[in-house]
Amino acid sequence: MTNPEGRYTKVKVTPIQGGSGSLADGTGTFTSYFVFSAGQFPGGDHPKVGDFYNISGVHADVRYEFPGWKCGQSGGTSDFAAN
């Protein structure tokens, strides 16, 4: 099943290798360019560029998984791409 584009709620981001960048109950957007933008990360706990994360979120009442996505931009809102 292909993950749909658009807005996601209840976004969860978990670092695969440990470390910073955890998010629970965030929001996100998945684009046609296969980039998932997630936020709002708390200050001091931003993902690390180059590290891999498991992401999940709810779109149209269905939870979708984005396993093993790589952080490409880090901040309060961070971008991840499929590896």
C-alpha cells in the first residue's frame, strides 16, 4: 500500500539508533517528492541530519508507517526522506 500525500496527525518519530529527535503526537505533511515534514519538535530534541528514524502518522483515520527514513533537515519542523 502506498502512503497517501497530505496532512498527518498523531505523528510519532523515533530514532532508530537512539539519540535525539523523538516526537509524540505531532503533525506532518507527506509530499509527492517523497519527503515527510514533521513537527513540532521540542527545543533541544531535534533530529540529527543523516540519522534514520521510524515515523508513523494518521491520515484519514488510518495509521501509516514510514520506516527507516533519513533526516535531511533538522529544526522545530524537520524533513525526512525515504532511504
